[in-house]
Amino acid sequence: MIGFQGGRMSKIWKVVAFSVLLGLAQTASAAPVTVDALRLWSAPDHSRMVFDVSATPSHQVFLLDNPPRLVIDIHNAKLRKKLKQPSAKNPFFSRVRSAQRHKKDLRIVVDLKQPVNPKSFVLKPRKHYGHRLVVDLYQKSLKGSGQVKQAKKTVTKTVKNKARDIIVAIDAGHGGEDPGAHGPHGTQEKKVVLAIAKKLAKMIDRQPGMKAVLVRKGDYFINLRKRMAIARKEKADLFVSIHADAFKNRNVKGASVFTLSRRGASSEAARWLAKHENDSDLVGGVSLDEMDSTLASVLLDLSQTATKDASRKVAANVLKQLRPIGHLHKNSVQKAGFVVLKSPDIPSILVETAFISNPTEEQKLKNHRHQQKIARAIFKGIHAYFKQYAPADTLMAALYSEHPKHVISRGETLSGIAQQYGVSMSAIKSANSLNNDVIRVGQVLKIPTS
């Protein structure tokens, strides 16, 4: 009898304990989410609002008209301090207001300057950040709205026989909400690599026959695959991603240069081949969705083989130029599966300029003269490669090739070109293995010396 009652009492205490725990859990879940701060980032195609919050928020985002406003309702939340206001130059919104709603929820109202498409999501704690609510504002398409955007009038000047520039896409790593690595004294990777990227761009733009495209022009975040897409949209001949490494051991130092690993290339090939059925991505200017899987696979393999070879040669030239200005972490080109190196038809390298986690190298990375040295080394490596391997239709090919090059323009004839350069038609035909006098627009001819 006593044993029975003891067992019964045990069950009662378990029920009581469970009820207490349940009550505590409910109390904890009822604790309001605090909105601690607002950070604003502006990119060329969107503005980003990042709310630092104490826990994962339940929220709703919607638009109101007359006047245009964006409303962000955060359930069971309160504001800890006044929200940051946007600068007058922000293209999407002019003011951020807030107020408690139903004594429990927090309503944030954003006064808009133009129609937008909002996109919101939450981020879990990572590295230096806690929970975050992110709201991106993109320009709303005017298609179908009855509004017609007037196209800008442009005057195109036709230059006869103008060879194209070599395009170098320069990608400063990280940006915006992603600061990258930190130095012992707080130096942020995103800032120093953007400074180096801008210096490199100026050097490239000063070189005849070369043009730089900055993938990231300011302090904002760009998705890794979008960085690749920007380079492809600009028809880049080379993609250079600039970073500053970090390691838990502060004594580790030195620069490294990476190309895509075999495994990384294989995984990207599988992704492209799986995607080409429903997409119009291009490899070497050819759409994969226009061909069967076997042909697409062959084209992709050829493109990757040529791209990897070119990447390796560029990387070797850059590494050679980095050696005199500081310590090298590795004396040979390294391979890794970095996403930004995975464009099948654009030679791509990633330069780890130094270890920002090393106090001495952190100080150097902050120094403008040292940044200039790094940029100069990267430029010299790139320039050395293109002096030897410039695409045939570029000005650099004409400048550094053994024979001058001529790109055929509409209306030109072989006899006229021969007369222009003071050589015979037969000499031009012999240098280019031509069987007749027929030439086509865009064709590149070697011009023999007289």
C-alpha cells in the first residue's frame, strides 16, 4: 500500500513539474522581441534595411498607396532606441517612422520615393551579428502599369576598324552586411579590398586597350553568383576577386593566388548541365538550352579546359609579381572551389592579398602606399598575361602581336586594306591562309610587315 501511494505521489510531482516548466516556456515565448538598431545599405539596384533584433521575429511586410509607404509589422515587439534615418541621396525612401500597435506589436512605416518591390527574410546569428530582419527594396518594374519610361537619347559614333578593349572584372570581396575578416585592431576586410580594387581599376583604365569593371563599387553586399553574372554581363575577359585572409594563429602571413579546383569545376559543370534544360545561360556566347545534353557537355568541357588553362597562366603571372612586395603564404598557385571562380567561360583568379589577422600585415593593408603596391603587382601580372595571350580582336593584340591586326568593318575590301597598310593583297592572303578575296565583317586579319 505504501509503495502504491509513493508511486502515485511521484506521478503527481511529475505533473506539477511539467506544468511549471510549461508555464516557464510560455512566459519565455511571450517575452517581446526588441528591435535594437537599423543599418542601411545602398547598392546600385536596391536598398537594404537590416534590423538587429533580440530573437527570430514574426513579421509582415506590405505596401500602402497615397502616399506610397512600406509597412513592416513585427509581432510582440518593442523598439529599444530610435531608428537610423536614410540619407537624402537614398533613391528608394526618405524617412522611417515607428509606433506601438495594439500595445503589443511594433509597426515601422517607411516613406517611399518611388514604387518598390519589397523582399524580406530573417537571418540567424553569425559571427559578429545576432538575429536580423532584412528588408530589401527593389525598383518596381513599370511594365504593364501604363507608364512608359522614356529612353535616353544616345549618339553613337562609328569608328572604323576600332579593336575592342580587354575587359577585366574586379571583384572586391564581401561588402555591406558582410564585413569579411577582421584584423586584431578592427580593420575590416571589405574596406581594404575595395580600396585595392579601386586602385587596380584606375591602373587598368590608364592602360591602352584595357578597361576595368568594378563588380562592387561601394559598401554593399552582392550575392556570390551575382558577382559572376555581372562579369558575364560585361563580357569580361578576366575575373579577379580580391580578399584578405584570416586565421586563428596571428603569426600566419603572406599572399596567395587561387584558381578553381578540379572538384569545383566538376560540381559547376554538373550544375550547368542540370540547369541548361530550363535556362538560357551562355557558355562562350552559345546558349546551352539550344542543344542536346551530349553536345552541351562537350561544349562545357572544352570551355572549362580553356578557361582553367588561362586562369592558371594569369595566376602564375600575378603570384610572380606579388613575390617582391611581401611574404608569400604559398610559393605556387593554389586551387580551391570558391564560387566566384566557377564561371565556365571566364578565366578567374582569387587573390588573398595578405592575412589581415596578422597584426603586421593588418597595418600594411591599411596603408595606402602598400595598397598601391598590391594593386600594381596584380596589374603587372594581368598585363603580362594579356601581352602574350590577348584575344585576336583586341587592341592589345594589335599592340603586342608580331603582326598588326585589322578587324574588318562593313564596306571594306581586301584591296582597300592592302592599300591602307601599304602591302600587297597577295601578302595579306598568304599571312592569313586566304584562298580568295572574300572577307567578312568582324574577321581579324594579320597584316604582314612590308
